[in-house]
Amino acid sequence: MNRLCYIVFALLCCLTSCREEQFTDDPTCRLAFSMDTVRFDTVFTTVGSATMQLMVRNPNANALRISRIWLDNGKYFHVNIDGENDSSYFHNVEIRGGDSLYVFLNLYIDPQASDAPVLVEDAMHFLVNEKVQTVHLEAYGQNVNKIKSASHVSVFDHYTFTAERPYLIYDTLIIKDSLTMKAGARLYFHLGAAIYVEGNVSAQGTLAEPVTLRGDRLDNLFDSVPYRYAAGQWGGVYLVPSAEKQNISYRCDYVDILSGNVGIYCSNQNLMSLPRFVVHNSCIHNQALYGLVLQNVDAEVVNTEISNCASYCVYLSGGEQR
């Protein structure tokens, strides 16, 4: 009896495995997509984007054969389908009834002629049973000023950040004398990058055009959580006044410092000369360690938010503060 059961079970398995998939050629049977437009966040030129995914589902009972998948242009956007990036694979792609496949997309944008973001578009087409379905692709390409060296440390006597185009900073920056940030300047720091200033700082933003320092990830950590909400994306701002310099001053108006390890960390060891630190109308938010640390500094902080820091939001030691 047991032997007969084994034989019947083996026959059933064989019959099941040999069942042919039933493909439909009904032109009314269509694919379903997780989105009709794949929109990327702003992408820095010459850097490339994070990868986004599109789910392609077959909601029909029978299998569908996608005769061809192609892009209109293919200049910027790159496609990987179920792990394959060879375009010859994008013919006669089969999806069983009720099943799905993943399409992964990223893009690379060459430098553009404009300082402002430039819209780039394409379309991905799916030919099924002589009917074409289309998913639109969109992204903005943004030219940037890159700061990057082989040693991972860039040293300048003076540096001025302006608003014409953003700065993408891969290195630790060391400013020996003076740092100036104009209204609307945008500084994007790569993971681990930080800025050290031994001299004066002047960051003069406005309500309409604040100065912004943040991490360089413009995509999302999760579907609805942008990376700008995640702390620890870059090192932070370190003010290390040189003992040889006198009357050092730091002035920040309308400056947003976001998503780092440290917002502003100022440690002065020269008790005979205390730097003057003035911050107005600014925001230091989402820091993995400290928001504002001042040691032996005369400080004035007005109408400024310092929030959501894993350790101290504010730490003061020495000097006069108000």
C-alpha cells in the first residue's frame, strides 16, 4: 500500500511539473504597474543616481508574453530587468498569471549648460499582444562644483561659497584663514566629509535664500522618509581657532545645518582671546551627536532652532552666552 502511494505521488508531481503555461493573446489583457511615472529626485551630474524599482504585474489568470521592452531615448536612464541588463533579454519576457517582475532603473546625467536644474525625460514601452503600454521616466540634472582630492583632505587659505550652483564635497575641508558663504549657497557633504575652520566665518543667508549644509543623499531612506531626515550623513562644522589669530569672529544668519554628526563644534584653547560667535535665524537639526558645542567662546544665539540631537542639543563651557 505504501509503495502504491509513493507511485501515485510521483506521477502527480510529474504531471504537475510538465503542465504547460497557458499564454493568452487577448489584446484586452494588460499589465499593471506599481507607478505610471518613475520620478527621481534631483541628480547631480557626473555622479549618478540611486536605484529605483518598478514592479510590473500580470493581474490576469493566464500568462503574458512581453514581446519587447524598450526606451525612447536610453541616453540617461539605464534598465535592469529581473537581474538582466543586456537589452537582448528584453524580448519575449514571460510573466505567469498573477505573477510579477521587477524593473530596476538608475541614471547618469552629463554636465548641462545651465546652472539651474534641467529636466530629463524618457519613456519605457512594453509591447504585449500588439498593444503598447508606457511608463514615463523623469529626473532633474543639477550641475555641481565638486571638491575632491586623492588625499581626501582639501586645504585652502580662503574659500567663498556662492549660490550659482551647489557644492558637492567629498573631502574634509580645512580653511586656514577665512570662510565666506553667500546667501543661497548649498553645500552637500559626502559621508565622512566635514569642514574645519581656523579663522573667521561669515555665512550671510536670507529668509528667501538661506545657506544650507547637509548630506549629499537626495533620495529616500524608505519610501516616505528622505535622507535629509536621517542624522549622521556627514561630519559637521568644526571651528578650531588658531592661537596665532586674534579677534576671531563667527557670524551666521539664516543658516541651516542638517543631518550630520555634529552641527557646530567650537573649542577654543586660548583663554586670553575668546572668539565672538553670533548666530541668528538659523536651524541646527538632526545631528547624530551634538547640535551646538561652545567652549571658551562669547556667544549670541537668537531665534535659532537647535533640535533632535542624540547627545547634547547645546553644550556651553566658558565665555559669556546670551
